[in-house]
Amino acid sequence: MTRATRALIDLSAVRHNLSVARKQAPTARIVAVIKANAYGHGMLQLARVLDGADMLAVATVAEALLLRQGGVHTPLLVLQGISEASQLSLAVEHDLQLVVHHMSQLESLEQSTLATPVKVWLKFNTGMHRLGFSVDKVESVFKRLVGCDNVANSPVLMSHFANADDREDARTVEQLALFNSTVRGQDTECSVANSAGILGWPESHADWVRPGIMLYGVSPFGDVHGADVGLRPVMQFESRIVAINTQPRGARIGYGGRYTCDSNMPVGVISAGYGDGYPRHAIDGTPVLVNGQRVPLVGTVSMDMICVDLRTQPDTRIGDKVILWGNGLPVEEIAMHAQTIGYELLCGITQRVEFVYSG
């Protein structure tokens, strides 16, 4: 018998969210980002329904190979590129496109003997200060890639926003200006817009856009939820009530007794905890939907269970459904109560949770 805790994945919502990206950037081609197991949703399953995208992107060659082995033939971009020269032959064999962001990768391309050349994207740093060549190196690296026998195309020029999730932050304007001045005069395609760029910075769309978190129904912005920008949640994380106990006034709930009952009160126990991916740092008052109605979390999250105050829902029964996040309860809201981001919660669902796909 399986546990009550499940992640329901609505594949029709994925298609809808892709259509939102397409509508927002109608002249750009789309690289759908499905790294990290599609942000915790199931990389292979989502790849199969994102056939409306022009390309899929993963973080590593290993992730790309899982897709190829699963029968996915859509063009694939490896965002971190190769980690060692031996992976170049895998890129050739499995038709992978590679991001080149470091001199060691460029040298591997120049020094290797490949059966056929590979397609590459040249990444440079405009302010993220994580990966990418400095802007003063872009012209020379671009020329070396164009002249390399192992490179099949004129490299796509790309960069990545650091602060686009804050639409009031001037640094995105600065990054975009630096990006545009760097690519000006280069006869090639360009890409800089992530989900925040697609939704909030239309001037950044260029030739290719790279939606990530928005595909899963989550807003990239801190001040709005996904539904506010026309997105639909893909994951519904749910469980059930497994016990209801009347606790007396003064009873302290859970490990450390963080919450003290201020009256005699029914406390519901839900079969979900940080062992399933529910955030351990969620505070008292974090909302949970019990039969569609909000009730507050009480006490520290345990590995397998959380407790909720059922005083406003006295008709609750053992076995009743609980939504931890999903329809009617955005994951962004839970993340706020746990002082993290929706990305982390989605990626953190553990292997013991049953995944159910529909749509």
C-alpha cells in the first residue's frame, strides 16, 4: 500500500504555460529548460509533452543522455557544456548542442578529433558573474569557434540575467545594454531572456528565449504569483489527514514544542514532512488546504508528518484530502513562509513521493 503523499502533475498545464511563453515572445524561438529533473516534475515525462518547443535545455551531458535513452529526439542544449574532453564524442553521437563558457572547453574543441562537428553557444558574462567569458574576450573567442573544424555553426551568443526577477532593478537594464553592445556587429543569433525576461523585459527577447520556472506555473517575480501572469500550476503536492486529536490548552505541539495551544483544540496530523520534500523551516501559520479550506500549520515540521489547527474545520475526518501546494495554494506562498523560493520546493520532492501524471 502506498503512502497518501502524492505529486499530481498536470501535463496540460505545461502545454498552457509554454503557450504563454510563445505568446509573450512571438518572434523568438523557444528553448524549454527542463534541467534538474524538470525542476522536480519528471524530465522525461515533460520532455515528451514539450514538443511545441524548438529546443530543450538541460544542465549536463548526463541529463541529456537520459533524455536520448528515453527516446527524446528534440534538439538538446547542454547549458554547462562539457566537463571533460571525452564528452565531446558523446555530444557528437547523441546530437547535443553545447554551451561554451570557459577557455578549457574551447581548447578541448580545438584539440579534439571528432567524427562530425558540434553546434555550440558562446556564453559571456554581463553581470551574473557565475559562468561565461568576459565581454572583452567575446570577439576573439567567437572567431576561434568559427574557425574551429569541430564547430558546426556560427555560435549563438548568450548571457544570463541576474536580477530580472525584480522589475524595478536597474541592473537588468545595464546587463541588457552591455549584452546588446557586445553582440552588435556579430552576424549570429542571440539569447538572453529567461522566464523573467520573457514576462517582464520584452526588449530582451532576441532570437531565442529560455523559459524555465514559468513552464511549471511559477512566477519568476517576488511580488506576484504564477496565476497573476496567466500561468497554471503543474504540480499539486497533496496528502491526507491520518489522525485528529483534541489537545488541551497549554499542550506544546511537536519537536521542541514550538507551538503552544491557546485553548482546547483539534489538531490534525498530515502524512507529509521534510522526508517528502515539505520544507522543514515552514513557520507556524503556513497555510494548508484541508478539503479546500485554509488551515494553519502548527509546530515544527517532522520527517513524516505535519500538524494543523482544525478549529475552523470541525467536520474534518481522517482520510480527508490535503493540498500542501498547488491549485488554490501557490507554491510561491509556501516558499515565502519557509524563507526560500518555489524553485527549491519543487526540486526538493523526494523519491518516496508517488508521481501521478495526467492531461
